[in-house]
Amino acid sequence: NLKFARNRQEFRIQSREAASGEGFAPVDITFSQFRLVELSRLAGLDEEFLSGALNGKITLSRPDTVFNYEANLDIRQLMVDSQQVGELAIYAAPTPDRRQLNLNVQLAGQQNALALAGRYGLADGQLGFRLKAERLQMALADIFAGGAISNSRGVLSGELDIAGTAGEPKVAGSIRFDSASTFVEYLQSRYLVPAHTIRLQENLVDIGRMELLDPENRRAVLEGQVTHRHFRDIRLGLHFSAPAFQVLDTGPEDNDLFYGKIMVSIDARVEGPLETPAIDVYTQTLPGTRLTALPLTEEEAIAQEGFILYGKPSGYEGDTSRADVYQTSVSGYELNLQLTLTPDAELIAIIDPATGDQLTARGRANLAVEMNRNGQLSTTGDIYLTEGTYFFNYEGLVKRTFQIREGSHMFLPGDPLEARFDITAQYSARTSTYELISQQAGLSAEEASAARRRTEVLVIMALKGTLSEPEITFDIQLPEAQASAVAAAVEARLAQLRERGSELNKQVFGLLLFNSFLAEQSGSATLAEAGENIALSSVSNLVTNQLNRLANQYVKGVDLELRLDSYRTTGQEGAASTVTDVGLGLSKQLFDDRLSIKVGGAVGLGEGAGAEEFTALSSEFLLEYKLTEDGRYRVRVFRRPDYDIIQTSNTVRTGVSILYKKSFGGVRNQRDSTENRQD
């Protein structure tokens, strides 16, 4: 005899004396107020997954025989995955001749009521059961859906007769839906079946004509049959159609690759074996469609990384975003999708989430998307853009919006990675053209005055080629219907610049960065000075790194940082000089690194530096406290000088900020890594 007891719970195993002529002694297993949460813990599941109080007894008459037992159990207040199920009673016992097993299952409660009764042949496996469900809450389906659906509502009911054998069961009856709805997590949309009955016959599931409603009560129809051979060799014959239906309504937090709202008219058929069906879809976009794609998510943007980690490819997991896209390639289905894209649909591609660069477009297309059972994808067709914009952001300083010209198009030859495009976009700037033509001979005073007036100038960006070999060219044009001597001079000058690509690109740079043409001499000097500043900055970084290495060797107790910055600046009289700032910083970590204190300052050296430019050590400070132990949330108080390269002046910034900081492990491309290893 064995007994476990705790807090009014009891679990007992007790043997009885063997009957005369029997070689085995019956064994009784008794439960009293046994909490099912103990089974959840034993299985390593969440404690809230299974709960209830188990009472009753199981008697094993012959432990060497599987079905030679008697069970009389009941579970009170049964809950599964936080869903209230009800009171469950189970009775099972062999017939006196021990040729059959009687089974009776009763589920009762305010929300669910179900009864299963019948016999199972112990010798021949014959089934004889009747299942009657007066009501079952749709919410129970969430438990077995693996997170694909949630917050299901409505009621199921039905009657089923189960005959045949365990190897070849025969099921007949009906299943009724009453205001049954569910929320599909991947699509972030709720779909409703108002009222419908599915009928089951031997080897046939007749769906009939089922109506579905989307969140805006637009109707779709699913009809057809599913055939099988005793629930093997399942074959589909389904048809889904809707004149207007919502198939997606997601936000940026729901998907790393794309999100938005998609409205379509659709006609789809799914036919063939369950393992390898053929799917034919004809669909067209409708008003209300707005889809955003993120080719590079913010976590992957290399601009967000302060450094890059190198390591063995085997030490990193695959790109989960890419895996989600290509996981269908092993499913074995055959897809034929005919997509008609209309200007009603707005497509947004976020080119760089770090800077906010994005492409917004509308257009027309007839695309054929095919996928064979080996997962090979082919997309063919032309996409003609009717309107669109490209938002360009450079380092937060230059923000420009290009308008895509109508007639721009893309051609998809089959492989999506071999897409060819011919896209032209323009940026409209209002500026003076005088700087462009000021060196032209024969320019009268009247024409010079007219050239100084602001006029519209178009910066043209042409994108051609393929995704693997793109070609980007720039041009500058005047709008049509500008007939004047100044316009003629500008056109002549632009024609000259087109023969010298670098000079033309310099003027494009001026229009995009300063919204102005660059005079020949000043423009060249500006670009040369920018190059010199880059070189000076590189040298400064090298010297700074060496100074800090020496400081770390000889200064202990505090962190010492030495900084050397060099740059070119222009004085009030136009004289250029090189300024060098030597900075000193001290930092200390306190309270288990929760509090950081940094103080520092700089002294100016070089051609334009004077004694008055000395800055005290305390003029630059930073006080930072980690609100959480992991440092994700922080508060910062700071004061620091900031050199304005455009205004050529020093300013002091003082402020308080609250920071949220999250680090990511790096960027890698699983496909590329695999290909490199194969090479």
C-alpha cells in the first residue's frame, strides 16, 4: 500500500487479495481532491494550463491487460489554459464477458455540455459511440490552436455517430456553428460565421455554402467538400470567393517584414491532396489597401551598430525574418496567383529605418506568381507607377522628397531578385540660377538681376538596372515653358555640365544640401574643405586612440580620456585656419555602476586659438543614473560644448534626458554565409 497526502489532497495505491484461481491481485488507485495543477508541474507546463480537483477510483483487475480495468472519475471545476470547461465525469468498465469496454463521458457546466456513450470491442476493435454536444464554447479551440487564433467566441453543437473500427473509423452526423468567430493572430483580423451546419458522411465532409464576415461585415463564401478514406488520403475541393474582403490589418509591432491593411476581391480554389494541394488565386486590390514593407528592420540596420562582431557562422542563429518568408518552400503545395494591382493600393517600402528613408507608390500591374511543389518561386509581369514619392534623409540634416514621375516601371522576369527597373524621380527646388551662370560671358545687368530671382529647378534622379547591378544617375532640368535669355543660358550651362559628370553631381549636391547652386570657385573650395575636414578628423581619431592607451596604463582609480579634434574654419574676413582642440575627461562609476559621473573640458590650439578659448575642466559634465539594473532605462543630466560646422560657432548645450537603450547582437545573412561556405 502506498499513500501520498498533502493539504487535503490524497493519492493512494492499494492492492487487494487475489480472487480464487486468479494469478493477479487487483490494484485500486484512489484520488481524493487531487489537484491537477500537480500534473502540470510534473509535465513542466504553466501551472495555469490545467487545474481542477480529481476524485474517484481506478481498479486494475489484470495489470498485464491494457483494457481490463474499471474507472469511475470526476473532475470538478476543470479549467484548461485559463478557460472554464466545467464538471467532467468519466466511467469506463469492461462487460461481464470482458469482450467489450463500456465508456461514458459527461461534461456539464453553464458554458459547455457534452455526452459521449458507447462500447469498444476489445477483441475486434469495433466502435459504437454516439457523441452529442449540446453546446461547446468556441473559446476551447484557442487551447489547441498553438497561438494561431485567440479570443474565439460563439457556440458549437452537434451529433456524431462513430462506427467502424479503430483502424477504419466511420463518422456521420453534423456540426453547427452559432455566431462563431475567432481572431486570427497573423492577420490581426476577426472573422465571423453567423450560422452554418457542416455535415459529415462516411468518408466525406460536406462544408456546403459557408458565409464568413470580416471586421466590417463584408461577406465571403467558402464552399466545397473534403473527401477521405477513413481519415487517410484526405483530398480537398474548396472554393473561396468575395467581391471585397479584408485579409490583413497589422501594425509595425505585429510583423518584422510587412504590415498594413489589405482589401481585395478574391476568387480562390484549393484542390488535390492535403499534403500537396494546388492553389489557384485570382485577386485584385481595392480602396483601403495600404501595405508597408521593411526590407531591413531597425534591429538589422548596420547604422545602429557601434561596432561589428566577427565570429564563426555556426555560432549564430539564422535570420528569423527570412526563415518566416521561405518556410513555405518545404510545404509541397503548388501556387498559381494572378494579382491585379490598382492605383487604389498604396505601397510603402521603408528603405532605411534608421534614417526614415522610404518609398511610397501607387501603380498598375498584372502579376503572375507561381510556386511549384519544390518551393521555386517565379514572379512575372510589369509594374507601372502612376504616382509616388521617395523621402530622402541624410544624417538628419538634409530631408528631401522626390516625386516619382508617371511612366516609371519595373519588370519582373521570373526571379524576383532579377527584377529590372526604370524609375525617374524629381525634386523641385526654388533657387537662384545666378551662381550657375555668373561666369557666362555677355550676361547683361538685366539678365543678372533676373537670374538672381528664385525660380523652379528640377533635380532628376534616374534609377535603372537590376537589384544586383543598379545604376543611379542625376540630372538638372528646368520646367517646360520657360523661354527667356536666362533660361537659355541655364540650359546651355547644364548641357556643358552633363559632359562632365563630376561637375553636374556637384551642382546636384548643392541643390540637395543647400537648396542652391554652387558657384564654380566657392563650390570647389567647399568640397575641398569638406575633404580636408574628413582627413583631419581621421588623423585626430588615430592620435586620440594612442593617447587613451597610454592613459589607461598609467592612471588608475578613475577613467581618463584624452581627445584631439582638428577641423578647418573660416574667420569673419574669410581667412581659413586650422583649429585643434585638446580635451581632457575624467569619469567614475559608483554604487555598483548604477551612477556614472563624467567631467571634462578642452583647450584650443593652432592658428586660430587664443588664451581666451580655454575652457575650465568643469565646463563639460555628464551625470547618468541607471533606473533599472540592466541599464535599459536611464536618466541623464549634461552640459557640453557643441561646434556647429555650418554656422562655424561654438555653442553650449545643457539639458536633462530620459533614455531607453537596447542592444542587438549584430547583423548577418544566413543565406550568404551558407553560399560562402559552399564556395
